[in-house]
Amino acid sequence: MNDAIIAAYEALLHNAESNVFTVKKIIAAVKAADAKSVSVTVRRGDKEATFKYEACHLTQDCGSKYNAWNADAQGRRELERLFGRSDDDFFPHEIVRITYGRNTLYEAVENGKA
């Protein structure tokens, strides 16, 4: 059992596209800003939404998804409109950008570009 856990952990460490690395980058970026809310841009397929989100929920491990209920009311409606009522939560890899004021705190790397 211990060998299986170690093998799974090693596989995670060598998968740079894992949500683990994305979440760690998001946590570090948002903690450094010391903000109450930030603007988050999410892209799923060809649909994109930008909304205000409570920063404290981005400074901790999300498990597998970020909860849409931590977005402002307008953002929740936009997520629901674009992705559907039961599918409005979003994954870390769907976050394209996080901004605070005019500063970009986090930007996803796409196809080798920052």
C-alpha cells in the first residue's frame, strides 16, 4: 500500500499540468495580494466569464472545484447562464486569469506561453 501511495505521489510530482500545481500557483498569487475580492476569468470550451470572487476561497485548497457560490451575485448568474445551473462550479485549470485592480495576479500558461 505504501509503495502505491509513493508511486501515485511521484506521478503527481512529474505531471506539470496537474491541478495540484495550478492550485499552488493560485494560492501563492492571491495570498500575496492580500485582497478581499478579486476578478476571475474562467474559460470552458469557447465560453468565457469574468466575475468577482472572494479571495479567501482562492487561498486554500479547493479540492477538485471552486464553488460558484463564492462569486458575487452577478457572477453566479453569468456562470449559471453560460455553463448551466448544475455545472456552474469551475475547475482550477479553467481559470485563465486572476486580477486585483489593474494587477494581474495569475495568468494560465497556454501552449508554452505565459
